[in-house]
Amino acid sequence: MEIFVFDGTLEGLLTAVFECYQKKAKDVKIVSEVHHVPDVFKEAFHVISDDVKANRVWKGLAKKLDSNWMKSIYKAFLSEQPATFQDLFEFIRYIIDNQPGAEANFGNRYVLEISQMSHKVHREKHRMEAFIRFQKTADEIFYAHIEPDFNVLPLLIDHFKNRYADQKWIIYDLKRKYGLFYDLEKVEEIAFDFTAEMSPALNALPGNVLDPKEELYALLWKDYFRSVNIPARKNMKLHIRHVPKRYWKYLSEKQG
């Protein structure tokens, strides 16, 4: 078995596929640099990301797969799971090596794995869209931070850009230490290190950077939530199924 080490990017993974065919490698283990543990008994091939090679593989896939499957590849990649990187590598080879329509064969392990992981990432994206709560800062930027299981920030851009087109906003991923900033015209990727002062709870921004009315808005929302809640109809099991506990930290009505 040959070991291919790539830089953790989608371009790097696609380049690894290209190199696999160029080297005529049969049995390959793909691993990202972050997860690679050097072995003195096994020499690893370090893949250098190449946009030209990656684009050739991507365009080749696009000739055989529809847009939904191409999106599934991207979503599965955003899972950041080492096992999924291997599944993607094998799935791409399977598609390239077979006639169009091979993706419909869910009896193939890699077709099934990529389909299932894509759905998991999509579900995480959908929940982030539903559960993110913004706080308004003193400089009138709406801010929210998240810690999703998967790297879903790139999938959130269109939803929040369309829904909050008239507001400046930042969504920051504390786990991956980068975020998105919308300035009323475009969305840019940003990074800053203030996580030492932050807690996972929603209302974690220092009071001196919040809009003076923000605390009042949070209190009003909590009061509204309590007023519409009917204890006699409380079904905690159903509630947790729709709103898992790991998302409660984003909801102001769950704080305090």
C-alpha cells in the first residue's frame, strides 16, 4: 500500500487522484498532513496541490455526475473526517473507472458512504441556519459564533447573505478559528484570535462591544418564549429530537 499525504484541501485531494493515475498506483491510503503520523518503515508520497491537475479531475467528474452529486462530494469533504477523505478518494476513482451511472449503485460501499456523509453535513448546515442567533454590536454589526461538528461555514453564505442583505454580519467558527464577514456588498473570510475570552454560550461577547439595547432584546425574547410555553404540553423527548442539546448554547431562550 502506498501512502499519499495531502494538504487537507479539496484541491489537494483531487491532485492526489491525478497523481494516483499518473503513478499507476493501485492500493493507496490517503491522509491529510494534520493526521499523518510518519512511519520510518513506510515512505509517504507528499502530494503538492496543483490547480491544473485538480481541475482536470473535477471537470472529468462533472462529465459523469450531475450537479447534486458534485455538491455531495464537496459537502462530504467539508466533514473533515479522515475516513471520509479515503472514501472520497475511492469514490472518485470508482466514478472515473466506470461508465456513467455508476453513482446509482448504492451497493458500492463508497457511493453509500459519500451519500450518507453528504446528508449529515447538509443536516448540520440546515440546523445552523435555524439555530444561529445574532447579537448586535455597538458598531452595528450583527455577530454570532458557532462550533459545528463539520466545517459548514462555506455552505451558509448564500442563506445569510440573502436573508440579511441589508445588515452587516459576522459568523465565526470558534473551533476552526475563521469566520465570514458580510459588508453589505460581499462576503469575505476573516480570522482573529479572541477565543480565550469567549465561552461556548451565545451571550459571550464582552458587554463593552455590544449595542446597549442588546441585553434588553435578549430579556424580551426570553420573556416571550416563557409566555408562549405551555407546561402541560411539554414533550421534552420530542423537543430534543428537533432541537438536540448540543445546539442549545446558540439559543438565547436556553441561557440563564
